[in-house]
Amino acid sequence: MSKINKNILRGALLLSYVLIIALVIYVFGAVYSYLNTGADRSKMLHTEVKQIDQYLPEITWQPLTNEGRPIDTQTLTAIENDYLDGWFVKHVAYKTNTTIGIDDYYTESARQNLFNIIAINSKNNTTVVGTTLEHHPTLEFFSEDGQLVVLTDNEVIEYKQIFKDNALITEITEKSSYKVTLLLEDGFWRVRHMVKIKSEPYTVFNSTQPINTTTINGINYYPQATPWAMFGDNFNPDIIASDFELIQSTGLNSIRVFVPYEDFGKSDIDQNKLAQLITLLDLAETANLKVMVTLFDFYGDYSVLDWTLTQQHAKTIINAIKDHEALAVWDIKNEPNLDFESRGKTLVTAWLAHMIDFVKSQDPNHAVTIGWSNAESATILKEKLDLVSFHYYEDLEALDTTFKVLKTKIKDKPIVITEYGLSSYSGLWNPFGNSEDDQAEYHKTIQTVFSEHDIQFMSWTLYDFDKIPKEVVGRLPWRQNAQKHFGFIDENGIRKPSFLFITKKKPSAQQH
Amino acid sequence: MTFKYLYISFISLLLLTSTVVVNTLESDATYTLLTTKREFIAGESIALRFAFTGDSEVLLYASNSYGSILLEPVVNDKELKFMLPEVMSNKSGVFNWQLQTTSHPISGHITIQPKSKIEAIESYLGPPSIEAGGTDYTMLVVIPTDDLDNPLADSTSVTIKHQFLTNTYVSDVMTKNGFAYKNISSETKKGRMLISSSCLDLNSKEFDVNVMPAIPTDFKIDSERIHDYADGNQITTFKTSVIKDRYDNIVSDGTFVTFFITNTAGYKSKTSGTTINGMASANMLHPDFEDQWSVKAYVEGMANSDTIVLNYKQAISDFEVAFSEDNRTLTLGPIQSFMSQRVPDGLTIKLSIYKDGMLVHQPIKDTFNGMAEFYLDKDRYPKGVYDVELKTAGIVKSYKTINL
């Protein structure tokens, strides 16, 4: 017995030695590795600064005819980056009334001017949330030793929201020009002098465009298998082609598709997906369908400092497809009024207003609309839009009045209902839901209303879906299930009774 | 209790009517700018005055070159006065404002000119050294600023002065875009140039620029040696002539010169030196056998010398070899040089040992006191017949079928 005890004791002792030694080794190791860590040498060169797109206003250099030393592209790019970063840190500083980052982009005496303004603003509890949307710099001078540049930044479009005690006082859009002197210090091009030489309030002249389609009789389109995720690996041109043929055969003449903002790469557009979008337009053209392209799907930031990125996103997409025959209308954003509550109506509206101007500046030849989620919001920004569109999921009986009321408010612009429909879901989560016959009845009735008032329409949607991403209606099963059954064709490919009323004309294709 | 209700209802009625009154006032509010001056000088006290009827609770959005603020008015009878803080009134440039009225905001701008009194001259000079000859130049950039750190108005005259050798030059330049600059070219002589500037009676400090000689032109070389024997011990020194640029300036000290030596067999060696006062020198050990060297020097990529030829005479005519009894110890020497003196220590001797026509080993030894000794170890060279060959100072001696 005592022998066993002794062995246990021995074992315990041995184990404790092992543990102590392990601990000692660990401590030494930790101390050693701590003493061996330090500043990474690469940090000296600023090479580790990751290039994240955070500020991308439109910048157009005037032809280079500067005095002094001829400039090379690399230096010009370095100057451009640091100069724009200078603006960016300034915007952040005025937004937060802090001085982070100012030191890097303004020389010692220049930064004092910013600090003074920040001091006044924080004392008065004023914040300035601003951004610049366009720059047109002219390089005036580059010194022989490559340490000093002078540029005139012409017609800088500045947008500012001024808050006092967290209440929005005003929105300002200005067009200003600046003379800027920059010095190369510590590897940064820093602002030494900045003198505003011109400034005037800026308003965009908006020309309205007629829609270049006849009457929109269309449908919102997603392939059955990949709703809200048709681009990328899931992209299947064969399915889309046959769907388009089907849509065309029913007598519809247009479709509405969505370009998700993040999925398309935000400011840095995924070229592969862009190519797929072009393919989709090609297929639509083949099927003789016009396309309403809805930009900024699932975008929800709207913050003023994010505007330049959205601008860059829109620019790339618009310029890739603006000359496409199948393109009919730009829908800036799907149901942005749903973000009014969380992001603030002023902010969302300001972004929309800017984006309308921007889209029109990039493509003056196509009509622009916003797909409001209800008729009440449809008057917002109506003077800027070429086409007023809203979504109608409310009571059918009220449609007649709603439309008439809206028509009195919007006299001179076409009005299109770009989403409407009825879910034919009735089941566990909604036992008193509508049947497929109810759905057919709904579409039959609504088509009569459309004919009566000559309303252009786009229905929701061609197919019933199997899976709805949670971003669309959330995770709640009664919402998910309802959303699955808005189609004219059910999950097995069988046409529902409503298919007969997909448009005013009777579908020419026979039911199979 | 009834009084309390009466009281409350009275107060609320009062509040209601006053709100109504304010509202009506607001909608009727008018504001007119009284300040007529549109141009100010930085540092002046600037106020924007408005005549108004109605609401005095308005803010003024104010924006200058660096940022924007909100201003609150000082109300004086029927006048609103917005005092610009120094932050705004001290900076030159366009200052724009907008009166935040509820109805129709009015806006405008004033121009703030920099002072015409100078406080500082910021000078940027570069590059700090230039090449003589008149094509290269340095650039002086001058930013004159007032005491509020505003660049002075354009078309301010700046005098740029520079001195070189015996001459002093003065020229006037007008500022444009807030700065003035001048390119100052070198002359044909090297030297140091002193540069300064002045503006509105303020003088800058002195800057200097080194005018360096231009690139070297072709030069000559020469050699120096104490004798012409190939003794493998003495040193030959190569020297360049004074290397100059095309304007007769002696090239900068430290100009790197490489001497390339090609011997009879075509092998190349090089040695190098840097110039002091235009001359560079470099050394090379004499060969230890009769040879002819062709030497040419280069300042790489810029200039080169002529070629000189040097002959080295054979210093050692012959040497003696003695084998020990067992043939395992080979003793050379004493090896004698050109005056029959023993050769200096360190002459290289190469022994090649062959067995059955195959090279087995090639030990190398240096002479000491004119002698050298090789020992062929038993363990390394077992019994047998070997051929040996000894080579030094270009002389080869062979011994066939040596029994070990």
C-alpha cells in the first residue's frame, strides 16, 4: 500500500517538475519573443499602407503644360493620391472635430488653419459632413528638385451638410477653385498653402429624357434557381435566354434587373460580373426585350464620405452599358424610402439627388427613375426624374384612387408601377393566405385597372423561388414563404392560373 | 384646483399664440445685406451686417480656403451683425457665406486679400549641386508670405541675387500663383555660387550651390617602377595626368579611375584609384615571369586614357633542385635573382606530382630565404614510380620516374 503511495508521490513530483520546467521555458520563450518584436522595417517606407479605396472623387487633370521640371506619371499619381487623401482627412476631421491624420497631409503651418476651425466648430458644437465629388486640377509648377508643386484645382464640386447640436442646419453644394502649394515632406505631399480663388453655389442643370421605349409592359426578372444571386458562378446564359424567350412570347416587352452594389465589387467593379451583365443585355436584345437596370441593390450606407465610392461604382457600370441597345431606363435604387428611418430621409434623399445628377452626367441619353416602395414617396425628387416609378403591394381597390391622386401631383412625367404582385402562399405560416386562383384574380383585376388608366407596369415576378436570401425579407418564415410564391410559374415549372394575366394581351404560348 | 387649470390653459394659450406670432414673423422675414465692401485685407476685422425684419435667430454659414463654420449674429435693433472670427478673417482667398433663413437663403462672397506687408520669405533651392558648363541649372523658388501666413498677392516683385566668382547678378521676378522662381545656370568654371532673394525690403538668408566640374575628358597615364625585372615583389605605380573637364576644370576629387592591364597571354587584371587634385594612382605587383603589359585607364562611361606598354625582364634564370636519398624530400634553391641575390621571400613554387601520367596532387609553397622544401609523405604517396614537375618564375623543371 505504502509502495503504491510512494509511486503516486513520485509520479506527482515528476509531473510537477515537468510542468514547472514547461512553464519556465514558456516564460523565457515569451520574454525572448517579446524582446525580438519591434517596428517592422518596411514601415519606414510607408509601403505597408494598404490601398483601400476610401475616397475616389472624379479627378481629371488638365493637359500638362506646367512650368519648371516636366513631371512623370508616377510623381503625378503620388501627388494626386496625397492631395486627395489630404481632402479625405480634412473631411474626416471636420466630421468628427478631431485632428487625426491631418499631420500627414498638411505642413506644420497649414495644419494650424484646420486646427483653428476644428476648435471653433467643436466649441460651437458644429460639425461639417462634407465630400468633394469632382476635381479638375491643372499642374502649374513642379520645382527642379522635385520637392514642390503648385496646382490650381478648378471647379471642385463640394457637398456639405452642416450640423449644429446634431441638427441639420443646411446642405451646401458649391463649385470652388483653389490654388494649392504642396511640399514633399517625409514622403508625403503635404499642403503648404491653400487659397480659395473662386466659389459659387452649384446646381446641376437637369435635362429630362423621354423614355426610349414605347409603353413599359414588363416583369421583374430573376432566374428561378438563383434569385438575388444571378451573377457570378451561378450565371447561366442558357436559362436566361430561354426565360427571355418565354417572357417575350407572353407579349411583355421589358424586364427589370438588379445590380447588387457589394456583390459587384463596390468601387472596384468585378469585370467578370460586368461582362455577365452585358451578356444579359445581349440576350435581352436578342429576345427583343428592353431592360430597366436597377443600380445599388442592397446598398445602405449613404454616408457623405461614401459618395465618391458609389459614384465610381456607377461610373464603371454606366459606361460599360450605356450604349447598349437593350438598355431602357436606369433605376437608381430599389425602394430607398425603406432606408429613411434608419439612415435619415435627408441623407438618403441627398444621395439620391446627387446620384441622379451623376448618372445623367455619365449617360444623358437614358431615362432615370427611382423604384419607390410606395406611391406616397413617389413625389420625392420628381422634378429630377424622367420617369416616376413606385411599387404597389397594397389593396387593389385603392389602386385606382392612389394612381389618380399621384397623377394630379405628377402631371408631366410618365408613371410606372415597377413592382406589384400577390403571393399565392397559404400554408402553415399563413393558413388564410391567398390561393393560386386568388392570385390569378388579382392579376386579372389589376390588368383591368392598368388598361383603364393606361398604366405602365412591371410585375413581380416570373417564378416562384425555392430559397430567399435572408437579406431580402429577413429570416422570419412567414415572410420568407410569402416571398417564395409571387411567381406566375410555380417551383415545378407549371404555369399558375395567373400566367394568363401576365399582360394585357393573352399569352400566345400554350400552357404545358 | 380650478385656478390651476385656468392657469395652465392660460399659459398654453399664451404659448400657442406666441408660436403663431413667431411663425407668421418667420414667413415674413426679410434680410438685406448692408455691408457693401466686397474686398478686405487679411487681418482686418470683418463684419457682415444685415438689415432684417422678423426672426433674428438665424445662422450664417461661412467658408474660407480651409473649412466652414457657422456664425451666430449679434442683434442690434434692426440689424444683424456677424463678426468673422480671426480664423476666417486672417486667411486670404474667397470667403463665401450663406444666411440660413428659413425661407430663401441668401448667399454671397467677399474676397480677402493678403497683406501687402511681408513677414517671411520661404525659399526652396534645389538641386544643391550642379554641373559647370552653362547647361545645368539650379532653381530657387520663393514664397513670400505676410505675417498671417498668406502667400502675397500675385505680381509682387521678388529680387533674386546670386554671386559667382567675381560677378554678382540681380534679377527681378514677379510672383505668380503665390510664388516666384528663377533658374540659375552654371558657368564654365567650377566653384560655389551664393544665392539670396529679397521682397518688399525683406532679405532672405544666403544659400549656396556647388558648381561641380563637368564630366572628365580623355587623359594620359604614366607608370613608375624601381626596376623592370619580373621579380614578383616590387610594385609598379600607375598615374594619370591631371584629369580635366572640357572647360579646363579639374575633375572632382574622388573621381574613380580603373586601370586595365592586359598581359601577353591576354589575361586581364585591374587596379583602381580615385583622383586627388585631378590625379589618380593605383599599384600593381610585378609579375614573377617575363611578360609585357598593356595598360589603359578608364573613368567608366566618361573618359579613357591612351595605352602604355610595359616590359618585364626575367629576373630568375635558373634554380637548383636536390632530392633526398629516399626521394621524398625535394629541396629547391637557393634561387637567385637578377644580381644573384637570393629571391625575396614569398616566390611561389608549384609542384605537380603525376602517377601513371595522371596528376595526383599539386602542392604550392613560397620561398623562404631563397629556399623551398617539399616533403612527399608516405601515407599520401605510397611506394611507386612518380613523375614530378616544378614550376616557378616561368621556369619548368621535370623529373621522370622518381622511385618513392
